[in-house]
Amino acid sequence: MQNGAYPEAMETYDAIMTRRSVPKTGERVPDRQTITKLIAAAVRAPTHHITQPWRFIVLAGDSLKELGEAWARGVERLGKKTNGLREKALRAPVVLCVIETPKAHLPKVVEIEEHYSVGAAMQNILLAAHSMGMAAMLRTGATVSISEVRQYLGVTDEELVAGFVYLGYPQEGADERPRSRRTDCNELTEWRGWN
């Protein structure tokens, strides 16, 4: 990276092939400049008609506890148990909330392309984080629909919580090998018109 601020970035293909989800990070907090670089990578995702259907909320410190409280209140309202729920918001020192702001009401904009753009933005975050030696994990699930969480984040009725990217650095001594249970690509590919 520039100015020696980061170690030499890995090749793109290597980053893709070695990226993995890290469910729990160490305590070291990424600085604001680093998170800004991840968001800058996110907004380079393809966006048909340059709709840029996203915005970002970066949570750290007490904001993570507040997210956990909102999450727990919503689950309690639904009559479910909150065992360990508050702690889930604290799995990493930073949570980057990706909010989708679809522009499907505009002429020529196809809604599904808005979803694809946001998915590509989140993948850019994950790959950029990995290439900078960070630990990251994307979470969605029922949490994104809980009204208390949406209210805490200030999400409008027209917006979607696309995902929560948990960010930090790997714990000391953590296994950094990708855990791959992926089907081999050759089993999923049909070739037509090839000799």
C-alpha cells in the first residue's frame, strides 16, 4: 500500500482464493483511515446507471453495546430467548453496517441489479480487509429485519440492512487457513461450444 502504511497487498486472485470468514477477532481496533479504505473499496463495486445503492454506518465502542441491546429488545419482543445475544454484537471491535438504498423507482433501474451491486460492495470490503491482513465476517440473518435494530440504525422503510461486516484483526495464534467446504468448480460448470 502507499506510504508504507500497510504491508504489501496480496494479488487479487490470491485474496479471493484465501479469504475466509473469521468469527471472532482479537481486541485490536482498526483505525478510521483503514475503515475508510474498506468503504472506498466498497463504492468501487459495479453499479448499473451509477445508482450507488448504498450507505454505511460504522459502529465501535459503546455503539456495539447499543446495537446488542436493540437486538436483544427485538428478540425479547418476539418472545424468544436472548441467550448470549448481546455479546454477539461484540465479536469484533468494529461492525460496518451496509445499508442498501435501492433506486428501483428511477427509469431503467432494475431492482435485482441494485441487490447485486450491494453484494459486490460487501465482497469488496471482505477482500480488501483480507488483503490488508484483517479478520472479517459478513452476517445477515433475522437481525437485519428486527425493527428495534433498524430504528437504532436509522434505517428508513425504503432501505434494507444488507449486512453487518464484523472487522478486526486475527487473534494471536489463530489458524489462518481457509476453511473450505466448497464444491469443486468443475462439478458446477457446464462447458458449451468448447472443443
